[in-house]
Amino acid sequence: MEPISPRRRGQAFTLVELLVVIAIIGILAALLMPALSAAMARAKRVWCENNLRQIGIGFHVFLHDHNGKCPMAVPIHDGGAQEFVQNGYAVPGPFYFSYRQFQALSNELVVARILACKADLLRTNADNFDALKNVNLSYFVGVDADFSKPDSLLAGDRNLACNPASPSPTILRTTSGASWWWTSEIHAFKGNVLCSDSHVEEWNNTALNKNFIYNPYQPVDVFLPTIK
């Protein structure tokens, strides 16, 4: 084998060349990061849509077993959570038991972790339905959703805000005439909603206002999973 001459050893990368290569790699990484971040965000939103579809199926299985009523309209002694809706309206300020509407679906949903969206950094997975609290819940519930009207809201992402603000930070009324928007907390100023026929839609802020203000379907009071 021919020995490496001192001259050939001098053909290795110089420090300047190495720094140039590192800079090029850094630039390429910076160019790719937005695309990767957008892809990850989209994947989390699709995962969230799947969660809501499963929740919708859970609601429908429940109502088939309870004379066409969902937990919000079924007393506790019959397996529902109606009293928690009544108590929510009676509380003058925020309350922290919106999770009870989803806890009533424990037999239908089986797995509690689908109630926390992967994109929701302020919510954690519950190990089981007995441990479920609002801090494990990423979704609001439409407490007077009408299953005879397929487009009425049953549930959706919790990152809702309106102006003027609701008297109660936990109850939002779609009949308030307010302007609505999604906050940046979960899906970057967008959100997913579950309708009463179990189909899921992606709404931006324009669609949110159109459906909350101008759509003639029965309005819904939204209970948010408020945390302290």
C-alpha cells in the first residue's frame, strides 16, 4: 500500500471549510424545521379529530341505552350527569366539574386518555375515569345539544374565547351575539368541533363566527373544562 505523503495529509478539511459545512447544515435544518413543525401540528390535529369521533360514538352508544338522551339530560341515579349541568347554571362564577359529563361515558369510551389532546400542553392524561378531572380534559361539552339537529354542537376543543366576555368563564353562550375566536393554546387559532351526528369539522375563526352567530340551528350553551 502506498504510504500517505505529507502533501496528501494537507488535503483534509481546514477549520474554515468545516465551519462552512456546519453553517450550511444549520441553514438547511432551519429551512426544514417549519415544514416539520407544521407536519407535527397537523398530525396532532388529526389525532384530536379521531379523539372527538370516538367521543361522538360514545355519546351515541349512551343515548341508545338511555331513551335517546345524553348524559347532560340523564339523572345521576340513571348513569347520567344532569345534576352537574343544573349545578353549573346555579354557580355564579367558574366551576370545575365539566368533566362529569364525560365521566358518565366511562363504559362507552373505556379509555380516559382520549379526552386529552396531544397538542394541549396544559392538560395531562388521566389513568382512568375515576381519576378524571378538568385538568385531564381538552374538550368543551354542548350541554343542550339536540341530536335531532345534526349540526348542533356536542363537543369541541376548549380553546374558545369571545368578546364581550361571558359573565361566567366556564359557560359560553352561542346566542350571546359576541365575536368568537380560537386561542393559540391548542391548534394555533383553529379548532375541531364534534356535531350531534358524530361528524367532526375543522373550524377556523371565520367558520366559528359563522356557525355561532349566523347559523339557524338550535344554539348551544358550552361548558368549558375550567381549571383553577
